[in-house]
Amino acid sequence: MVKICCIGAGYVGGPTMAVIALKCPKIEVVVVDIATPRINAWNSDQLPIYEPGLDDVVKECRGRNLFFSTDVEKHVCEADIVFVSVNTPTKTRGLGAGKAADLTYWESAARMIADVSKSDKIVVEKSTVPVKTAEAIEKILTHNSKGIKFQILSNPEFLAEGTAIEDLFKPDRVLIGGRETPDGQKAVKALKDVYAHWVPEDCILTTNLWSAELSKLAANAFLAQRISSVNAMSALCEATGADVSQVAYAIGKDSRIGPKFLNASVGFGGSCFQKDILNLVYICECNGLPEVAQYWKQVIKINDYQKSRFVNRLVSSMFNTVSNKKVAVLGFAFKKNTGDTRETPAIDVCQGLIGDKAMLRIYDPQVNEDQIQRDLTMKKFDWDHPLHLQPMSPTTVKQVSCVWDAYEATKDAHAICILTEWDEFKTLDYKKIYDNMQKPAFIFDGRNVINAEKLREIGFIVYSIGKPLDGWLKDMPAVA
Ligand code: UDX
Ligand code: UDX
Ligand code: ADP
């Protein structure tokens, strides 16, 4: 029986291992983490992450061939294949601060593997890491190996949150990078055999180590670039009277471009896009490629521009001041169907509005007040470090309150802004909401989920990203 151990029970490690256990009943899978509360939650009815379909998968396998434990060393020692899925935040201090990946957690995991191993192992890099990390890890392992053989593989995960289980069941591809030596290829084959339980052979791609590592950064950079491209167009659409949805539809019909991932928004968020691009930029700079670094940096600059453009539009439309005005914020997670708030554009938008002295009442179906307060008081990049390692911030933002209902959030509000595309925001009773708001009633749709025409008929002044502007908004141009 093959034994798998995964270090790191987070958004990537947890769902991925649950699906491996489901699809490979003969393999024993143990997910370990140093965070006791997280492991306890994985062993309870209230899983630590919200992900559609995850509960069912965990229920079926937990206790059968899927286990969650804090006994990291024991399970690493017993495993044939060790996945490393620890967090790789952006460095906040020292060389490469604000750009380079912080490999502290990775390095300590590698040293621990070397320390406790008594048999040969395949070590699989699962978290996104800079190109050539595998090589560094290989050095740590071989220099501390006491005669044990380690093979390093890179097997980046491409799942997106909110659709993790679907993505794991039917991945576009599985990518495995390994050394081009006989032992390296043997290890690649062993991991391929795991995925072959449910993934068609032609979807399992094998490459060298560095190609696999770089492909993950490149895929995220390309995806983020598409969003920044369509968001840049959205600004031009507002200025010219074109409609970004029509433009996106028209260009997406070109089979070379394709229709997916062209939704204009208030900006992309999530733990991967910005972090991976910053990392790519840093690697380019370190390799003497400033022009390439500059090119990718622009993707992040447009994303920041889009968020501040949204805040400026809101403030300028409301007579250039939101001081003491009530703004209802609908949605805080970085996308729908997740409770994850890492790098959500809602943080920047809310901080912008707080800076202008607005009073915010926030509702998100999956995010609680503690999390929101923590996010709004956190320092840049701290979001990237595990919660249990962060002290709970003693301060709270007094201008912010949180509620569990969209109607309560919007009651008496001067304006609504929609920052996450939750389905329920499409079907709210906007007539009822309008009647309970202050007039003129504004709605700023950062996700293009509402029917602007219908809301205008009710009486709202509506702003939708990249759509032709209301007369009102045209008269109150936003200054950048
Ligand atoms: C991403 C990649 O999709 C995934 O392959 C990788 O493994 C991890 O990073 P994730 O961050 O979970 O996944 O979500 P994704 O669906 O990619 O969305 C990222 C951000 O882009 C969200 O804030 C989303 O709202 C935004 N987005 C996405 C848009 O603004 N417009 C779009 O058209 C698509
Ligand atoms: C382009 C558009 O494709 C077409 O839709 C539009 O109507 C006119 O402009 P064209 O310039 O004729 O058409 O050729 P295209 O095949 O798009 O190639 C443009 C350039 O890009 C060429 O120099 C081509 O060699 C280069 N290219 C294209 C690449 O370097 N790599 C690629 O993957 C594709
Ligand atoms: P991701 O989104 O990449 O899955 P997360 O932050 O959700 O990232 O999860 C990473 C997990 O890795 C955290 O739960 C953290 O406690 C865990 N972790 C970090 N370092 C170690 C380590 N040395 N040993 C075990 N677990 C670790």
C-alpha cells in the first residue's frame, strides 16, 4: 500500500488530498499541519474552509483512507510520497521584500523531512514557489540525508477556489516535473500512477523540474493579465460610451482569444495572482531582464488602478464626499462561493472609503466580522501569513459594522457597492431596498451582476463597471 503524507492542510492541501483519497481507495492519505485548530476542524463537521462539494468527499473518505493529524513527523516518516503544501507568502522584510517569496515555511518543512526520514521518499512541491526552489530543496535534503534517497518533483496545483472539487475531478491537465535521470523518471511515473486512477493519460503532462515550476507562475500571470486587459478596456469603455460586456463578447468569439476570464471587475484578488506575479517580476529582475519585469508589473498596476478608480467614481458621484454617509458593502470575499478574503479587492475599496470617512455596513454570506476587521486592520502582505501565527489585532475599525443580511446592510444607506458576485445579489428585492434607502440612492456594481436598466427604472443612480454612464455620473466626472 502506497502511503501519502501532505504537509499543510490549507486551501490547496486539504481538498487535493481529499480527492486523491476518494479516487484511490487503496492509498492511505494523511494530511498534517502544525496548526492544531485547523486539524481539529478538518476532523469535525465544520471544515475549516468553505468549498462546494468538499464536505461530501471528506465524509466519504475520512477514517477510511483519509486522515488529518498534527503528528507531522510520524506521518512524514511513514510516507512514500510527501506533498509539501505549506504557505509561501511574499517577503515583508530584507532582500526582495514586497516581491520575493518567503520560503521559511518551505525550508523548515524540508529540513524536518530530512531529519525524520528513515526510508527513500518522493517529495512533491505542491505550493507555488519560485523557479529553482526544487533545486534548493534537493540540496537541503541531500546534504542532510544520512544515505536516504530523495527525489524531488514539482506538481503545481491549478485548482481555483469555489470550484476546487470540480477542478480536481476533471482537471484541464496535471503537470508533473522531475529530473531527467532514471531515478527522476521513476518518481514521475509513481506520481503519474496516482493521478491515473481518474485523470486520462493524455491530460497528465510531464516536463523537467523548472518548466513545471515556471508554468504555474506563467499560467497565473496570463490569467491575471487577461483580467487587467479587460479592466483597462472597461475604463476606456466608460470614457467613450462603449459597453465592456459587448466588447468582451465580441473579442471572445475569436477562437484564438476565447470567451473565458473576460469579466470586467473591480479588480482581481485571491492568494495567487498578485503574489505569483510579484514573484515572477522578482525572478526577471534577478536574471537581468528589467523589460520583462516591467511588462508583468503593469498587470498589477492596472489592478490597483481599477480599485482606486472605483472608489474615486463612488466618491465623486456622491458630491465629492462620503464623510459620515452610510455605504452598504455587499460581498467581501475575493470571488463568489468562497469565504476566502486573501487579497480581496474589497479590502482596498473599503480602506479607500474609510479614508474618506464613510460608515460601512458589510454583508458577505461566508465572511464573519472578525475576519473583516482583521483584514481591514492588517498590514500589507500580512494577509499572506497563517492566521495562527498572527496576533489578533487589538484595534477595530469603528466605522465598520457587519451584518448577516443584505436588507439590513442596505437599510438607510446612501449607497450600495457590490464587491463580490454572489448569486443572491442578482435576485434581491431592489424595490424594497430602494424604498428603505436615503435619496438619491446610489448603487455601484463592481461585478456587473445587477440589471442596471431595471434598477434605473426603480429610481437608483447606477454605476456598472465599463458600461455607458448615467447622465448623473457623466456630470460628476471622477478624477484619477
Ligand atoms: C487562480 C487560478 O484560476 C488557479 O488556476 C490557480 O491555481 C490559483 O489562482 P483563484 O484565485 O482561486 O484561482 O480564483 P480565480 O477564479 O482565478 O479568480 C481570481 C480573481 O480574478 C477573483 O478575484 C475573480 O473575481 C477575478 N476574476 C476572474 C475577474 O475579475 N474576472 C474574470 O473574468 C475572472
Ligand atoms: C492580424 C489578425 O490576426 C487579424 O484578425 C486582423 O484582421 C489583422 O491582423 P495578420 O496581421 O494578417 O492578422 O496576421 P496574424 O496571423 O495575426 O499574425 C500577426 C503577426 O504575429 C505575424 O508577424 C505573426 O508571425 C506573429 N505571431 C502570430 C507570432 O509571433 N506568434 C503567434 O503565436 C502568432
Ligand atoms: P494554500 O492556499 O497554499 O493551501 P494555506 O495558508 O491555506 O495555503 O495553508 C498552508 C498551511 O501550511 C497552513 O495551515 C500552515 O499552518 C501549514 N504549515 C506551514 N508550515 C508548516 C510546517 N512546517 N509543518 C506543517 N504545516 C505547516
